Amino acid sequence: MEFKVSKALVSQLEKHIVAKNDSDLAAMLNDMHHADIAEILGKLDFEEATYIFKVLDSDQTAEILLELEEDLRENILSRLSPKEIAEELDELDTNDAADIIGELSQEIKAEVINELMDVEHAKDIVDLLRYDENSAGGLMGKELVKVNENWNVLTCVKEMRVQAENVSRVHSIYVVDDDNRLKGRLSLKDLLTTSTRTPISEVYIKKLNSVNVNAEDVEVARIMQKYDLEAIPVVDELGRLVGRITIDDVLDVIEQRDTEDIQKFGGTEGLDLSYTKTSLLELVKKRAGWLIILFFGEMLTASAMGHYDGEISKAIVLALFVPLIISSGGNSGSQAASLIIRAMALKELQLGDWWYVMKKELFSGLFLGAILGTIGFIRIFVWQEAGFYDYGEYWIWIALSVSCSLVIIVLWGTLAGSLVPFVLRALGMDPATASAPFVATLVDVTGLIIYFSISGMFLIDKLL
């Protein structure tokens, strides 16, 4: 069952903090999972959270650090000495330690590295700090088990025992040559069932997925998802094994990527912190830019309406269907944009697939437009015949105007929504920027022009 932070628990912890009952605090929290403790600390103020953090054992607090919200972790670290921070990092894998050190100032960063007890651990962390945080190198850890292809099974087992002392979890056994070039992986089953004198070169599996150290983190996530991998080895330009990436690191990338795409698609910039931790001013800053742009876009809609004020004054009935017309076009565009952006994110579509998409969406738009156009025509017919509303003697032409407009506008919205992401990708921009509000605004303006142009064709010498 998932842990939930209760007000009673928080209140009890606060009382122990005030009374400085350190033993009671430790007794309450020591048996909890580090992720649950991090959630509890997030409900306290910075001073209280830091107090509890210092009460707990370092082997537990190291894992808690990783689960904290960035602003809380920053405040706790600012209240710790370089030596205390180093003690926490000594308990972590190299990639996690590098992530935390990367958040520190240059001055504190150097002091913390100098305080690390394990020299090899410190060297590995420094090596990881040189990689971009959004690359495979920025995700990978140095802790892994590797064996030489020239060893026999007995030597392999002995060496693995030594290496395993510095590895918290063995995800895979990698096989390298004398130059540390990745050759394959070794199955634990084969290792246990093969004669101790058998060379590793005869039993290891040569087929192995790997990623380059400079690969983008989203590409790493895609490969691991595709092949359902728990871990993946990382190699340099020469094919040498330099680290490994585990699924827990990739899950964070996937969550961050999807969250950012959803926020962009809603017409806002990606938030740096969670919604609950983002300040009011920051929320306004992240959302105001797109709202202003879209507002100016909608002003074009008003201009388009103004251009056709003569037609509207002669046939006021046309104005009744403006919301219906433009919302249908905007909705169809938003649907298409969301499908294409997601397909691009999953690598199902590439830039060169625009022609295939356009042909497919052309027919989709026609069918969808025909469905809505038919419904629109039937609606006007039923309302007129049932006496719900009198559209006048030319109601049949009004119905045809609305019906045909819906077909064309839904078709246009579908094409616009599906092709705008390709245009943005060609310009080197993130396709997620082709958000629903942007596409909807584009279709709103052009939809009005289409609607009144078609109405003019049907109603000329009648109402107009």
C-alpha cells in the first residue's frame, strides 16, 4: 500500500523537533522507505527538514537526498558543511553523486570533492561531471561488473567477487577485450552451468545493445523502452566500456520529457519545479508569453469578423454558427497535432514522412469534415422543421453553407495541425511547441475567412 503523509504525523514530528527528541524522531523514521521520508520532509519548513535530516543515519539520508524536491535539497545542502556533504556522497553511486555535486557552486564543489574518502569514487565523479546532463554520459554510473573475454570461468568468478564489493546491484555482466572494448555480455546461467576451465570467449553473448556516451538522454530512454532493458552499457567513440545506465535513471528522463511536452502542448513553458513548488511569479512568467502571443493571434479573428461586418449585418443568422465553425476547426487541428507530436516523440515519424502524413490526414480530414458537415445540416433541418428556430426562407442555403464550411474547415484544421509540427522540426524547433492553442488560433482566423467566403457563394443575391 502506498504511503500517505497525514497531518497527525507531521504534527507529531514537529512536536519532537521542538522538544529535540532526536531518539523519538529516529525511531519514527528509521524503518520508513527513503522516498516516504523525502515526502514527509517536503511537508515541513526548511529548518525542520534540515533538523530531521541531521538526526537520521547517513546511509539513509544519502538516498533521501535523491528523492527531495530540488529547492528543498538545495536548502538542506546549504546548511551542511563540505565534509558532511561528502559523507552523504560516499554512500551514493557515482551518477547520483555527480548529479548532486553538479547543483553546487564551483567553490563548494571543489571542497566537497576534496573531502571524499574514496579516491577512485572521487575520480569517477569528476569524470562524470564533464558530460552534458542531458546526454548518456550525464546519466551513466561507473559501477558495473565486467570480465575479460580471455579469462576462463573460474577466473571470471573470482574477479566478479572483487568487483561486486563496489557495486550495489549487478544488472548485467559485461565482456570486454584487453583494450576495454565492449564485446558482449555474460549470462549468469551460463556462468553457473559451464565448466570452470571454459574460456569466456566460448560462452558470452555477442549480441548486445549499447549507447554512445554522447547520445541524447531521450534516445537512451527510447532504446531501453524498445528493448525492455533493465540496464544498458555506455561506450565511447572507440567502443570502450565507460559506464552503464539503469532503468531508474531513465524513468526520470521519461517523466521529465513527457511533463515538459504536455506543458508545452498546453501553451506554457516547461516548469523547472513541480507545480506545488513553483512560485506565483514564476507561474505567471511561464504562462504569460504564450498567452500574449495567442491574444494577438485572436485579435486577427476580431479583424476577420470586422472585415465581414457587412455580410453579418445583412445575414445575422450567419453569426449564430461562428462558434460552431471555428471550434470544430480548432478541435480537429488540436487532435491532429497531438497525434503527430506524440508519434514524433516515439520516433514513429521522421521529418521525411510529411508527405505520408499529409495524404493520410487529407482523407481523415475529409471524412471527419463530412461527418460534422452532415450533422450540422441535419441540425439546421430539424430545428427549422420542428419550429425550434426560424432561419428564414433561405434556410436550406444556410444549411448548405454551414455544412460545406465544416467540411473545408475541419479538413484545413486537420492538415494544419498535422503539418505544423513538421515545419517546426525543419526549423530546428521542438514540435511540442505546436501546441493546441497555437493551432487552434491559426485555424480560428482562417476558418472565419473560409466560412464567410463559402456563405457568400451560396447566399449571393439571396441574403447578401
